[in-house]
Amino acid sequence: MHPVLFRIPAVNFELRSYGLMIALAFLAATLTASLRSRRAGISPEHIMDLAVYLIVSGVLGARLLYVIQNWSELAHWWEAFFVWRGGLVFYGGIIAAALAAVIFARLKKLPFLPFLDTIAPSVALGLVLGRIGCFLNGCCFGRPTNLPWGVVFPPGAFVYTNSVYLSAAGDPVTYPTPIHPTQLYSMALAVAMYVLLEWAFRKKRTFDGRIALLFGFIYPVGRFLIEFLRGDSPSVFVGMTMSQNLSAVYFVFNLFLYLRLRAWSRGNVP
């Protein structure tokens, strides 16, 4: 765990690993999407322009959902803007970024579904780097485990104050104790998604939107399962965490879109 990579006391500057990895994630996603765009008949310049909107909207949306979920944990209201310290919820970012992409595509009169297919693999790549940032920062941690790959975070990590298992009824947990490296589980999921989506993008597509839909099927299922191992996610509705509820909604919505697009591609939708 290395939340701060280095400090320059003379100018009161510190480079935080989470902020650096998020910046690298957006850079890698933008560059790979622009290289991929020509295959979809989209100008790389449009991808570069869109990246600005996606970065701003994605970070704002992800931070907003985190703040809504964790408002009581903020010592001061202005800490809601301290993005570089960690605290982004992917679903908030993807909802806001999707809305920004819709608006951008309509304004530029671009084909929206090929646009999404071009971006989808790069979103998975960005998740790889983002989850490395989570691991270095110590956030998005797992529940206690006896498995040999359990990790122990040092004093001062988020697990010491944000764990939902601090006072579990009948079996209180004290830290330090080994916990699931759920950040690395999520990173592995993102790596697999990136490889699969990149491969699928190069294959002949039966209809536009298929790559984005493939992302929309894999990610919510993987996220739903990993949430069972998270140690910082309390249940909020029907015994499920916020992310599990959003995963279920995302999957169902994605299934609806898949059935509609497949029917439309076959000429069965007027």
C-alpha cells in the first residue's frame, strides 16, 4: 500500500498513487480508443474530443455517487471534492459518461453504437489501471479471509475505519487481519474483459453495439460476485449492496437493449 508516492515539503506537494493511476487510466483509454476508431470509420479527433467530456463527466458522476453513499464519513463538506484521495464509484461514472457520450454523438451527428463499440474495450483497460490505484490506496478492500493470498494492510489504511466487519455480531473482527484483495480480483476481471473485447472488436460484428453489450453483460455479473467479498460495502436494499443492486439493473437493461438491437438488425423492429 503506497497512497502517497512522494512528497515535496517545500511546496506542500504530494503525488498520490490513486490520482496518478486514474490519470493514466484515462490516458490509456483515450489513446487505445483513438487507435481503434479507424476500424469503425470514426475520426480519432472525435475520440480525443470526446475524452475531455468523458473524463469530466465520469469523475464527477463517480465521485457524486461515492459521496451520496458515504456522506457521513466526510469530516468536512469540502472533502467531497478530494478525488485524489480515492473514492469513486464506477457505476456513477459510467452513467454520467454514457449521458455525455449520447449528447456528444448527437451534437456531432456521429453513429452512436459504433462509437460505444470503439470505446468499450478502452473502458475495461482503464478499469485495470484504476483498480491498481485502489490497491495502492487501500480502498475498495475485501472482507476477512483465511485464504493464503489474503493481504494485510498497514495501520492507517481504510480497512481500520471503514470495514463493515469492525463489530460483526457474535464474531467481532480486529485488524490487522488478512483480507481478500478484491481490488486485484476486479483488476483480473478487467484484464479478461479487455482481452475479450479487443478480440471481439476485430471480429466481424453481426450488429453495431455488440461490443458495448458484451461489456454490459460481463462487468455487472463479475462486479455482483466480487461484491460478496467486499469488506466496505454494507447492504442497502434486499440484502444487497448498492453496487449489486446497480449491477442487477444494468444487466437487465443491457439484456433489453440486446434483444431490441438483435431484432432491429434482423429487420423485426419497425
